[in-house]
Amino acid sequence: MHEAGVDWIGIEIDSGSGNGKDYKRSSRRVVVMVDGGFRRGSDVVKGLAADGEQNVRDTVATITVEPKRILSMVGAPDVQNVGRGILISKATL
């Protein structure tokens, strides 16, 4: 980050459940890269507020298309045909 005129070693973003913490304003501005996904509606809204509309659209497209692909991989024509039989238990390993 030295190229951006900032000298720091790193920043840790905890995904803990401190619900109030994710709304407090910081006294500093930093570049934040999300690694771990969006887990709550508030995450989606904050992503949209940060001009992330296309990324939100891409994520919605992924979670719409990916299950269809996985269904075909496990031989289930639709979600009504998904059962425990597609799971591999430790006993069968």
C-alpha cells in the first residue's frame, strides 16, 4: 500500500458476531477487499453503497446458476429429487 501513500503493515477484519461493530465509522479510510463473502443483508446493502452493484448482480447470478450445475453433477433433475443419498458419509470413506 506504500504506492497509495499509506504506510501500514496490515489490517484484520474479523467476521465475529459483534452486530453493532459493523456500523461504526472509522477515523481512517482504507481499501477493503472482501474475502469470505456476503452473509447478511446488511453486507449486500453496504456493497451496493460502495458502488458494487455489478458484483452483487454477479453474486446473485452465481447462486442462481451454481445449484443447477451441482444438481446435474449429482444426477438430480431438480431440488425435489435431492436426498441424503447424494452425501458421502465418513463411514463410506
